Amino acid sequence: MGRVRPVAMTIAGSDSGGGAGIAADLKTFAAAGVHGTLAITSVTAQNTVAVTGIYDLPPEAVRRQILAVHEDMGIDAAKTGMLSSAPIVRAVAEVASQLGLTLVVDPVMVSKSGAALLREDAVEALARELVPRAKVVTPNAPEAERLTGIRVRDLAGARAAAEHIVEQLGAEAAVVKGGHLGGPESVDVLYHAGRHVELRSPRIESRTTHGTGCSFSAAIAAGLARGMGIEDSVDFAKRLVTDAIRYGLELGAGHGPVNPSSWVDVPAERFRALQDVRLALRVLVENEFFVSRVVPESSMNVAAALPAPYASGPGDVAAIAGGIGRFGRRLVARGEVEFGAAEQLAAALLGVSERFPEVRGAAIVASGEEVSRAMESLGFRALPSGGRGAALGRRDLGIAVSEALRGESAPPDAVVDGGGPGLEPLTIVFGRSAVEAASKVAAIGKAIAGAGTPSADRGAGRIGVRAPPEWSARPIPAHIQRLRRLAAGIRAWAAPGASTSSSGRGPAPCSTGPHPSPSSGPPTR
């Protein structure tokens, strides 16, 4: 049976803070769709601020880890990271040559916090013994200078250094990373097959950059393990790491870790948000008889936001394009569920979720005494807004929510915006999901209707409450009356002990004789 997934290996040091080294590599491998294996070279005690201890493993221990994995699983591609001493460098170079490994060499020399991770005697061993065996070498600008002796302060220097690593040191390809070069763009320079390729992305100003180089080289190794070419693998790694920095994790007092899991997390969370809103809409429609009582004139909506750190604006909040309108006691969705479909509701939701990350859903409904009394009867905590935006004659629910949350230590169930000249008062209901927010809206509608007794009546049976009295007064359509008479006749004909005619047959189902009176319940749609 063939392997279900390519196998990649990281040969590097551990980071007790989980931001760089094998921790970053394994997260990157998982995000890139390969099975990650490892050979630990050194154990480090470090966090986002400092490296407080380095403990090298014996070179033989490193070699045996690599061999153990290779003889059982095989290794489609490997990457090296921290190889702190010349003996470790030589051991890795020998086993890589012995096994014919496809190798990405990340010449790690200094940690993000400034600690030296490569001894002086190891630099020459790295350049002479490991780089010539590399498929791709991935130095940053200072590392490229150490390996080549070329000053790397701009793109011209990066091009020269990348070319030197290939043409003089013997690697198949080299990428000089542009993180240290400055400018509005981050430009990495790849030299391969006699030509230079520049990979550009907008520079992201961030302190969550711990593990950037590790994730970059690991992503290249993952691409190679999956059968991608060198240039495609480097391009894939560039895109993955750009997202990993954009969605980095603000942990610790120093440089927080990058987030390679974002490569798979963001698409998954966007799908979940869309599904959350669709399910919330179903909750509202199933309770439409009650929910229709709280639909604002300007339309209702329900929304779901991506979790932190993935939500930064309205484009990260899913809602119903055009909102939800009311037709009698029916609800009508005016559009599809989309991201960026409700800017004001998104601003309100993001304002709360920034303070209280557990809040991911919101719905916008009408305001008024009935709504306020219903929320009070349900034990919902509703906060008033200051109405600063409304006082200016424009709606700004983001401002309304930020004013309401001032000094609050727990998330509210709702924020009430009083409106203003030409602006309808609104209530924003919050929940841990869009479904929870919609369920709260349904509860408010039921409380307004004064309904809460279990019943099997139509509509009420779906939502666990008795149909309101006004349903009994509704005229029953003629076709429903005919169907009920037919059903009653069939039941009477089939009942044990029913009277029979001289022919032995029961009364005709459509006879004009008396029938049981139809139920006073509401009509079935």
C-alpha cells in the first residue's frame, strides 16, 4: 500500500516557546499537507524575549534519528535549521549524502532575540560540507553576507549573494530573503538555473515574526516533498509565510510567533462563518411567526465573524446581502450569505469581539419598549449606547458599541442604539455564534408574543410553543377544509366497529354527511 501523504523531515533545534525551530517546522508541514518528522539537534530554553540555554545532542544521536525515519517511512524532502556545531553539521552532511536526501538548508545563525545559534567553527563546515548538497539554501541578508563575504544591503547585493551560493558554493538554488532590506515591499531573490527571480509581497509591519525563516524553509521542503519544482515551492512558501506573519500570534513580551496554521485555518474559518449564518437564518425562518415582530423597518440581519487573529474588518464578517425583510409574518432573505455584506453590523460585532473574543455572532433587530421588556424578562443584559454617531445624523454602530462597552468586564447580550434624526432605533443582539444570536432573537420574539407552552400545533410544534390565539381566528382555506373532510371520512371508514351498509362497505369518504369539525390550529403550508 502506498503512502497516503508525503513525508518531510526537519533537522533542527527545539524552541521551548513553540515559535521557531522544529515547532514552527511541524506546524508548517501540517499546514502544507505533508507528514512531518524530526531529528532534534539541540534543545534550547527560550521564549519570545531571550534564549537562556542551549544543549546540543551528540552528533550520533542526530544521525540515528534521521536513519530511523528513513528506513521505515522514507523521506521525500528534508530541511535543516539550527546546527550549532561543526560535528553536528558534518554528521548531517554525511547522512544526507548517504541517503541522497532532497535538502533545504536554512543557515540559522542568530535567534530572533539575538542569541548566537551557530558557533564560529560551524560556519565554514556549513559552507563547505552542507551547502553543496543542498537543493535550496535560504539565508537572510546577514546570513548571506557570512556565507559569501558579499555586502547585502539592497537587491543588487541579494542577487550577487544568491548567485555566489549557487555558482561558487555549489547549491542547486538559493533564496536570499528580503526581510532585512527595508522598503514598502518584502522582496526575496531566488537564483536558479542561471537566472534571478524576484518574489514580492507587501511588507507587513509586525512584531509577530518569530519563526519566519523556519516556516519559510519548511514550506519549501514541503513543496519539494509534494513533487513541486523549486520555483513553485519557493513561491508557495512566500505566500504561506506572508499569511503566517499577517496572522501572527501576539504572545509574550517580545517577538510573537508567526502562525503557519493560518494557511488552512482561514479558509476553514471562512467556511464555518458562512455555515453559521446559514444555520442562523434557518433558526430565524423556523421561528418567523415570532421573529417577524422584531424586524426593523430598515431590515434585519445576522452575522458571523472570523475568530482572532483573522478578523480585521467588514470583509471578515459574513452576513446576508440585502438583509432580511418581512412579508406579513413571513421572513424573506433578500440575498445570499456573503462576506462584507453588512458593514454596520460588522463594525458592531468586531467592536465587541475585539474586547471579548468569545463573541462571534450578532443580529440586528428593532428597538422599543416591547423589545426591552422581553429582554428583561429573559434575563438578557442590554447596554444603552451613547448615540454619538446618531447625533451627527449618521449611523455608526461601531461607535455605539464602543461607547456602550466602556468600563464593561463581560460581554452584553445586546446593545441598544437609540437612533437619531431620520435614524431608526436598533438593537444589536450578540452571541458566541450567529446561531446563538438568532436563538436569542427568537426568544425575544416569543416573549413579546407571550407564548411559551409546549404544543403540537403547526408552527408552534416546530419551535416548542403554543400557537397564539389569533391563529384560531384565521379563516381556513377551502382546499385545506376539503382535505380535512376527506381525512376525517377515511378515519371514520377505517375505524374498528364502524357502521356498514348492506353491501358491507363503509360510508364513502366524500359523503355529504356530518364530519368532525376541523381543528382550530393554524393552516399547514
